[in-house]
Amino acid sequence: MSEEILINVTPQETRVAVMQLGVVQELHIERGSNRGIAGNVYLGRIKRVLPGMQSAFIDIGLERSAFLHVADIWENSNSGIEAKPIEKILFEGQNLLVQVIKEPIGSKGARLTTQLSFAGRLLVFLPQEMRIGVSQRIEGTEQRDALRAKLQAILPPDHHGGYIIRTVAEAKDDAHFAIDIAYLDKLWSNLQTAAKTASAPQLLYQELDISLRVLRDFVSEETARILIDSRSTRNKMLEFADNYNADAAQLLEHYTGARPLFDMYNIEEEIERALSKRVDLKSGGYLIIDQTEALTTVDVNTGGFVGVRNFDDTIFKTNLEATQVIARQLRLRNLGGIIICDFIDMDNLQHRDAVLEEFKKALARDHTRISVNNFSSLGLVEMTRKRTRESLAHVLCEPCPTCKGRGEVKTAQTVCYEILREIVREARQFDAREYRILASQQVIDLFLEEESQALAGLSDFIEKPISMLVENQYNQEQYDVILM
């Protein structure tokens, strides 16, 4: 399936959209003020070792300390003997070479590993290993063995370090492998040199920016072209491609159209839809996607779709369509962690199996690691999607200051009753001459109409006048009771 990659560049941020058949499949945003740190290598200093949690907190120069679990310490995972407790390996004040494997998310700091890895176009370099692995997506024992043998033949006899052969390497020749090896060797050599004179905490290696990662990670045999609306970014990418991925150089095009690139392909509208809880299906059904701190839920509904044969067929077709849309929305919104999909209940077991199989096929196109369980006894599909960075909503949005993230606001009537209770509390403590209510237009209007008797009754009860004033800057939940 042919795809296009569109890159929109401004001084503040770079946005990348991956398109297939004119539809956005993936969206990546990187801001200069908040560039991601996954893949970065730091010389960190251990601040605390917690034997009870078998973890350590490490200062790598960020606002929050980063987190290292004992399972992510290379000596433990590769020694071949019984793992040592963390207090036998690390001590407070120790300097340690670490790599970020998960971005800081919410209130959690970055997650670290001491097992370093560096991604190239065809290979992932593992400087502490000596083995050659092959991507699980490459099938067939003979093909996997042939790739190992090809790489082994290119490597010099005294070469140190291991590799994982990536999926895109399957059809590449020796020259492409040699370019990748030289690039990764130089990267590792530069990092080792920097580490000798560094003082913790210090950044030693920074992952490529998003425009160059496009050339390394996103380009495939299906990529027809890469459109960039910045001449300088296109030139930077062209220079990188000429030295590192010559096949991609011919795909780079500078977009010079009068309309903004993302407007031309309706991507701005797609971003707005990706921030909405509701996603409409072509059949008339819809999804409701709710993202919480612990997990994400996806609810499938038939909506206005009534079908043409029977109710079971209507449900089956809606669920089948939903599998494709859910898989795309997970990529587009970059939803990770635990995900619960509530498909419409199906009594037919063959329909259930077909929906689950179609769902797994749709998810197989995702570059992120995914695990999917079968339908549970409650008819839910539980799955996990690896979370390495913030979701689209967390990048572009913040909790609403009015509802504070609840997604709902109190009704004007609820606020009216809160104000009445507040006046009673104040009247019991203070002997004011008058009480004045400052509130939004909706609340004051309710006091003047439906709740006028309640307000008059309270005034008689406390034997003090109550006046009102509209405060246009207040939202519906805000109010003040002023003692005059």
C-alpha cells in the first residue's frame, strides 16, 4: 500500500503525518521547547537506592529524577547466573551510564536502562552484547540464518558489540549494511570519548530529531514521497540521506504550494477529530474513546446503523468496521498502556472469532509492540500497547481549568444551592450588614427566576438583605459571597 510522509516545520515545532490512500495513519509532533528524550544517553549520578522496590533514582539533569529498576541493569539480565539485588550492584553517589527507554509521563520520571542500544537504518547496535539477533517480523529460519551470515561476513574479526537486524534490512545488500555499521561504530566511539571527560549529570548522546528519524525509521518500500514545507529542513534531510540512506534522497520533495501543507491534505481537521472522544464510523455507528491515567477504554456503538438483514449482521458489520478504526486511532492518538475495547455483544462465536482475527490483522501494521487477549467472559478485549511517549491529547491539551479534567461542569442549579449553603455558614459566624453574591450570568439568572423564592426565603431566615452582581469573568462554577 503506497504511502506519503508529510512534514510541516515551524520554528516552534515539527509535525509529521504518515498518509495511506489519502488518510492519516500516524501523527508525530516534536516541539523545540519540549523535545523527547527517549534514546538519549546520560552520565547520571545515583541519588537513592531503594532495596524494598529493587530500584534506584538517578539524577540525569532533568527536573525529576529518573527511575532504574533492577531488571533493566545489564549485568543482571545478561550474566546467565542468579540476579543480584540492586543494593549489591549500585550505591548512592555512583556515576552510571544510562539510556532513557521511556519518556517522563504525567508525574512519573523517565525510565532508564544500563543496556545501551543505538538504532541505525538496518541495524540496532548493542555495544555490550556479542550476539546477532533478527527482528521477529522476519519469518523463515533460512532467511534469518542468511541475514546473520551476511552480517557476520561483513564485520571485521576484532569487532566488539552485537546487533539486531531490523525488518527493513531483509532485501538490502552488503554496501547498505557497511554504511550502517560505520555510522553506528562512529556514534559509539564518539560517545565513549565524551564519557571519559564528562561530569555527572551530563547528556552524552542525543537521539536524532524527528525530521531525521523519518529517514531512519519511517521510510519503507511503500513510501512514494516525502513532502517537506521547509527548504532548510529538506536540505538537512537530503544531506543526511546522501551520507546514510541514499535510497530515500530521491523521495524528498520541497512543498511550495500556496496553501499550508497540512491544510492541503485536511490533516488539521483530522487532528481536531483525534482530540474528540467520539469517532464516527462510516456505517453510522460510532466509538467513544476515554483516556484515563490508568487505562484507555474504547466503546463501540451501532448508533444510526440499522443494517439491511438482521440485528446480528448489523452488530457484526459494525464491530468489523470498528476494528480498523480502533487500530488507526491508537496509532493516531498514540494511546498506550492498558486498553479495554468493548465491542457490541455478539452471541455468534464465529462472528467473535472473525472480529478478533480482523482486529489482530489491523493492529499488525503498528510499529509499536502490542499484546492482545481473546474476548473475556464479559465480552471485552483487553490489550496493551507499549507507551514510550505522551499521547497526542497530552501533548496538545491540558486539563480544563473550569472542570479540572472531569469533562463535566456543575449545573447552574447545583451552584445556586452551594451559594445558599455558603450564605448560611457565613451568617452563623459573622454579623454582616448585607451579603452580596458574585457569580456568572447563568447562576444570577437562575436566582432571578426559578430560585427567586429560595433566595427570598433565605434572606428572611437570616434577617439580612442579599444582593447579586454578575461577574462576566467567572465560569459557571465560580462564585464569591461578599460580606458588606
